[in-house]
Amino acid sequence: MISIDRDDPARSDVHQLLSEHLADMFATSPAESVHALDHSALSVPSITFWTAREDGGLLGCGALKLLDSPAGSPVHGEIKSMRTTASARGRGVATLMLRHILADARARNLERVYLETGTEDYFAPARRLYARHGFTECPPFAGYVLDPNSVFMELRLQANHAGLLPAQ
């Protein structure tokens, strides 16, 4: 059975997966368009980091970064460092991780979750995954700028002030 739990990004097997992730990002995109975080950047208090494991073996990881809000408490989040091990691809691990992150965001009463991913063919499966879960393209957010190598996406989680029901 696959379990998803909070974990330490500096843990040796996770550190290796994140290093592979960064290497792939730099091999696929220009350096100025790589927004992936290393294990130390994922260890800050504003980021919650999880791993998916089966019988102790690492299958993947993902994180939720709380974005600054002018009113004080965060109302938006950003998905960071979604990655599945090569041996776990095609097993639904990314879907399980995404659902877990979104459930956490809903539990925190976040209104929106954003993400940035690449435009290259390498990122097409990720874009399809996010679109299947209701994400739509949006303008840059949280300090990002327009970049021909980046796609920005958002998912609205909470009701707006007009009284609409929360997104499912």
C-alpha cells in the first residue's frame, strides 16, 4: 500500500530524488526558467513536504508552499517539487500526491493553489495531470514573470464572496 506522509527533504533517498529532479530541470529548460527547489529550500517553515512510499521505498514527493498574503494569513499556495521515481511512473503516484496536497490545501482553507511547470514536451504529462484535476492556465503569480518556457496554472478551491460552492 502506498502511504503519503510528511518527510524530510534532506533524507538521503529524497535528497537523491530531488537532485535528479533539478538535474532534469536544468537539462530540459534554460537556467533562468528553472524554478525547482533543492532540499534546503524545501525545508523552510512556509513549505510542507511529503513523500509517497511503499514498504519504505520512495516512490515520489511533492510540496505545498504557502504564499504571502497582504492580510496576514495565507490564502494561496503553490505546488512545488512534484516528482515520481522512474520505477514508480505510470502507477498513479503523482495523482495520489496531487490529491493529498489539494486535500491539505483545502483543510487549510486556501482559496487557490498555483503552480509553474514547463512548456517543453517533457512537461506534457504534468500539464495533462494538472488539467485533469481542474487546473487552468493563468498569468504569472507570486513574483514569477512571463516566460516562454513556463506555464502558470491555478485551481480555485474555496467559494468566492458571491456564495458559490467550493470546487470539488
